[in-house]
Amino acid sequence: MLNGVEIWHNPRCSKSRAAKKALDGTGREHTERRYLDEPPTAAELDDVLRRLDLEPWEVARTGEPIAKELGLAGLEHDRDAWIALMVEHPVLIERPIVLTDDGRAYIARSPESLDDALG
């Protein structure tokens, strides 16, 4: 179980930076995981997707150049195959993702979703 909150963060992403800054401003204990540098395992990503109650194709960044190279838009919706691709190419994972120690997970792309995560 996490101690506080964990944010899967990409410092090059403006939405991710905004969520990190807002989280920093709460004074709440949290850890930052730069998931491009420390990609999740398939089991970790599967767990996060279950916590989000979403499928991998629902959180995939299909506009990324690698998504186009891989033909992601036309890829069959096979959960394990998508998870494997997202682990191999973590840039495909939507960000930021906030995980709470009570088992919840949020894609915190808006102030409202971050408020929900920390509420």
C-alpha cells in the first residue's frame, strides 16, 4: 500500500506539471514516479487500469507518433496485448495518473479530477 499519494508524472507534459504543482501545493505526502524513466510492469499497469475501471485502449495516447507507427487505432482490443505495448512504450499511457493509498486511481488532467483524487 502506498504511503500517501503517488503521481505517475511526465515533466514534459503541461497537464502533468499542473497536477504535480497542485499536489505539491497541498502539502500532502506524495511520491513522484516518472513513468517514462521507470515504466510500470504489466502487473502494475493492469492493477492501475482495474483501479481506474478502464481498459488500456481507453487511456492510450493514440495521437503519439509511436501509436501511429504501431497502428494502435486499428489494433484489436486485446487487453494483454495493449498492456504489453504500453509497458514497452510508456509514452502511450495517459498522464498524470494519481494513485491513493486507499486503492483509488484517477487520471488527473483537470483540477476537478485532482480534487476528486485528494478529496
